[in-house]
Amino acid sequence: MDLGKLQYFEKVESKPQKDFLNAQNNCILCGGVLELQHVRVEAKAEIKEEAHCHHCDLRTRTKTYSLQ
């Protein structure tokens, strides 16, 4: 993935920043770009995030964020 093509509100110049973005956006097994899915759960006032690699069918992370 070419991090130079990504647009962020802050400059990503240091190697640790680039490594972090690569780890968050790419599959740890094949390096493919992760697909992020966000689902709002009204009853619990939450948003569930799931990162999935469609190349190797790996779910790399699942996070839940409270809206309260």
C-alpha cells in the first residue's frame, strides 16, 4: 500500500507513524487492504467495527465504541 496516496489531516512522515498505519490498514498475513465495516447498534448506543481481509478471509479485529 502506498501511504503517500493517503490523505490525512496531519502529515505522516516518520517510520513509526507509517508502520502504525500499515498495521491498521493492511492484513498481517497477506498485506491486502482491510475492509472496514461499521454497524450502529441503537439498543446499546454502540458502533461495532470489524476489519476483514477479503483475500485470505481473515477477521483481524473487532472493536466496539460507546456513543455515550
